[in-house]
Amino acid sequence: MRAEVVYSPNNEFKKAKEDIERKIKELGLSGFNPNLLLLFFTAGTFKDYKKYNELFKDYFPNVQMLGCVVEGYAAGDEIWTRGVVALLGDFEGEVRVFWESGNDVEAVCQRLGERIGSDWNVILTMFPAFYFPSRMEFVRLFLNDKLYYRRYKGRSSVDEKKEILREYSRFLEEHFIFPIDEVLRYLSKSTGKKTPIIGMNLMPLEAKVGTPVILANYEEIGRGVATMCFKEGVNAIYHDIYPERGESIEETIEIIKGYFSNVEEVETVKSGIAIGEINGLSPIEFLRMKRKGFDKVDEEKFLKKVEDGKLETISPYGLSFVSKENFSSFLLGLVNSPVNIYPSLVKLDNFYDKCFFHGETFKGGPKKFAEIVKKKKISGFDLIFFDMDMIPSYRGEIYKTLEEINKYSPHRLGIFTSPPSAYISNLNRKALIEVEHNIFITGSGSNALLEFRQ
């Protein structure tokens, strides 16, 4: 595949448009005729995403196209957290974009899978892990949170409390969350369980009303799942920075305690994607008790941050749950927020109620994230999805990751986004984050790579 990266670090549309059009005209003179486009906006250009969408549509109306908001990108030897970047490709195999919208994740993925079929080599998918709707929808969330938590506190047995959490989970799924495990499970099942799937489970570093935005063939899909499917000349690779899981719950517990900092064993009450308590306290009360620097956030301040695009969605503290099925672990960050019942991004029913509260740790430094390129099988162009947590964790040291990657992958585009997930069957290791068979998810510490034959 001939691949060309077109970008501008300017947040102002007029200046960025000049940069982009100059590059596009240069490509036109060289006879470049792309059939795919991946378009990525940053927080600074999100306000003008419709203008950029129209700009690229005018120049490339017939390409297969996906687009979304990310936290940054690495083009050449530079890293930018502003501007806009596009990957244009003349893919020699077949490439098609499919999408479906709706609130029922199972129905959406089944309809989508039926359209996709099973005859593809790799599927790249975009979906909102957490969708940030209007102010009124958040007001509704806060009201329901109070209502369900009052009912929850009124129950005496754990089973009764879990039934309330199951009901609340259904509300969260219908309005806010596409559980990552369910998207991968339903989509892989409906496409034959043979095709590797790389998941961009989008949740912005700084959330804003209407995010995440997903575009499919220049159309905004809203709450839904969009895919770009490839046949021939492409390979998917998934990587995480953690040690392998144990053969028992005891072994995995020791691995968690040995890897993360300040690990504390806690007891939760949870069901579906809802956590009602940690050691008898609401999750956010527990977080504030353990970390005194967190002030109480009232609803109005929270809404103001969402409206201004200033709500931080990552946290240096979280919970590690251990799977009952294979002793893997799922890491969920705890973000200070004005809710009583805390939402999860995956279903927690197959995990033990006993889990572990700890701080975030990336052992091995920024070069650990570069290990993915050592698994490459194809010589050509690479599209790498980096965990956006690298930005606040490593800051200027991220360049060490690029220096290492350049040794194996000189022709590439790097995208900083939510820690990617995957359905993939050839990982050949007992990954700590394999939350169920062939499904890999974590709240931090993963990256993925699509390599295209040149």
C-alpha cells in the first residue's frame, strides 16, 4: 500500500486548510489515487470537524473513510497534540467501511456483523466506550444515580443490592456506555470468530459534550459502531506492557501486588457495569478517603467541565479485578465525579468481588510501548495506536518510544488514543489482560498496530 500522511499542527481552520490543500495538490501531481482515508482530529480542531470532513470529502469523495477525535499523533519524528492528521492509502486489496447506529449494543453488533460477513483479514472498529451526551442527559444521569443509590442503600442483602445494580446497568448501557467486552464478543461472533479485530474504544482524555465523534464515509454515526475492513496485504498486532497472568487467583494476585504500587485488597459489591460500593463506601467516597487531594465535585462543576471540554477522564488510581474464568485482570480507573454508583467499561459479573486498589505504574519506561514493532511480519507502512496515558505519564520522554520504534518501523503514523482493545487469536502468551478467550481489554497499558504491505 502506498500511504501518505497529511497533517497540520494548526488549530485554526484557515491555516490548517492551507497546509492540507498544499500537500494534497502535491500528491495529486504525483498521480496518487487513494481508496482509503483515516481522519483524526485533536481537541483543538474538534470544533471544526465538520469543516474538515467537508474539505476531505471535496477532494476524496469516493474513498472508504473513518474519522474520530484523538489525543495526539506522531508524524515523522514529531509529536503533536493539536491540529489534524489524515492517513491516505492506495490499498491494493479490498477495503470497505460498514457501520450501524443504535442503543442496544448486541443488536447493533449483530446487524453490523451480518453486513460485514466473515471474509476479511483484519477489522478496525471505532465505538464510544462512554458517550458524553447533552447537559440534559447528564442531569438525567445524576437523578437516576440518586434514585438507584437510595434504593441500593435500602437493601440489606448483597443479592438484593446486586439486583438494583443490574437494573442501573441497563440504564447506563442504553444511554452512555457500550461495554467494550460486549462489542468485541458480539462483533467477533457475528463475523465468524476468525478475523482479528482492533478496537478503538473511544473515551477522550478531556471529555466534551457530543464526544466521541465518529465519522463513517463522511457521515456522523452518533452512538454506534463503525468498522474499516481489510482483505489481503495487512496484519494486526496487539501488545500490552504487563507480565503474564497466573495459573490461579493466588498467582495473579501476587503478580498484581508485585507490579503495581501501594496495592490494597478491597471488597466490592458490583453487577453488570455498575459498582455500588468498595469496603462499604460508595466508590468515590472510598477514593476521596484514600487520596486526600480529591475534593468533592458537585454536579454543576462537573457539567461546566464537560461543556468546556475540560473534564479529565483518566486517573492515576484504579481497581484491578481478577477473572473467575482464567485469572486474568481488568484495570478500571477511578475518576473523581459526582456519582454514587460508579460505571465500568466492561461487564464485571465474571470477576471476583474481591479486587485491588492501587496506583498506576508503567514499568520499563516509555521504551516498553515500543516492543510491539518487534513483532512485525510485513515490510511496509505501519499505523500504531498508542495508549493516550503515555502523554501525561511520560511527557517529553515519549520521544524515547519513537526513537526505538524508528529502528523497526520508519514508515508509520502513530495515534494517541484510548488504550486499544482487541479480539485476536494469535497472541501466543497468557496475557494478564485477556479478560475472556481471545478478548483483550485494559484501562491502561496497551497498544496496537496495523501493518500494510508496501
